[in-house]
Amino acid sequence: MQLEGKTAFITGAGRGIGRAIAMLFAQEGCAVAVAARTGAEVRNTAETIQASGGQAMALVCDVTQPAQIAAAVQETETRFGPIDILVNNAGGARFKPFQDISFSEWQQVLDTNLSSVFHCIQAVLPSMIARRTGRIINISSVTGLKAIQHQSAYCAAKHGVNGLTKSLALELREYGIGAHAICPGGVKTRLSEEVMPGRDKTNWLTPEDIARTALYLATQSPRAATDIIEVRRFDSEPLAR
């Protein structure tokens, strides 16, 4: 098992990509703390892992609230020990023309997708620095690598996630801590169906595809550094950069 003896804290783990990462990490021997606002969903994730013989705990937590994050991290460490891997997956989107976005909608998108990453990293970082080890994996998007019409708030947030990740990769290397971002293209999740109900998703990625990428980063050699991974659909064109 590639993650035996490790502990992971995964946000947005009630469904979709977060749930898939939690399931795969648990299969690889990792104790997983699965956090989300939706209690029923996150408990289902934890119970499914436990039924398969894995170690998991469910945490109802709003990642836009620093106090709730701090409490969830403390509860995780009390039960499973120090957090070795943080997966910032929680997110949300509002797609509409820029002139139609209210400031409250703008703020909500940035709070959920970017500020939550800041809060979660700050909560786990002191322990990682003290132990001089750790992995931070941020689930970003190809939207953080290019501009897309009617997605200005989401683009701004995900560009911010990528910039934060690259800065942390430089700042934290002296402590042996890796910082990574995964930028998927279209993934078949409930969120993508809600914000893009009319799109044909026949050949889109699955949450399990992204989970395997997260596992690669979580187990990467300490001699290697991968800041950002773009995971696109097989039938899509590479980004011009």
C-alpha cells in the first residue's frame, strides 16, 4: 500500500472528485478525514470506506469559515495523528457574463475556491513545518490556465490557486513540503452538470481519473517537484502556453 501510515485531510469529499480521492487514498492504506458542508454525503463517504476496511472519519465543515477548519483539523489530529496530506478540493462556480455578477456572487466564488485553500493550508502548515514533511494538493482547473467567457470569477479564483501553489512550492521546499495543483478539463460531476447542463459530457473525465493523478502527486519522489499538472480530455487540444 502506497500511503500506509499516512493521514489525509480532504475537503469537498462528499461527492465527485473529493470522494474519489478519499476512496483511492483509503485503498492505499491512508487514514482519511473527509470534510464537507453536506453531512449526509460526507458521512456516506466515510461509512463506505469503513465498510471496505479502511480508516475514515466524517467532518461537517464549511471551508469558508476558518474556525470550523481549525476545529476539523484538530479533531483529525486527535484521532489519526498529524496530517501528512492536505487535498483542497472544495469548490463552487457561477457562470454568467461579468456585468451580471453581483459582488456577493463574486465574493462567494473566491471564498469557496481560493480563500478556503488559504485557510486550510494555514491550519495544517505549522505541524508540517515542525515535522519537515507534507504534501499539499490543490484541485484547480484548466480555467486557471486560460480565459473562458462567462467564467470570470471562477477564472480569477483558479488562477489564484495556481499562483498560490507555485509560490508555496518555492517557500516550503526548505521544509521538505511539496505543493501541487491539478488542473482538470471537463470532469463529470454534479457540479459540472449544474453549471453546464446542456454540454455533451460523453468523453469527459471521471472523478477517478483525477484521483489517480492525486495519488501520483501524494507518492511522488522527494527528489522530484511537480507544481501544476494539466489533465485534459483525450480528444481535446493541448493548451497553447
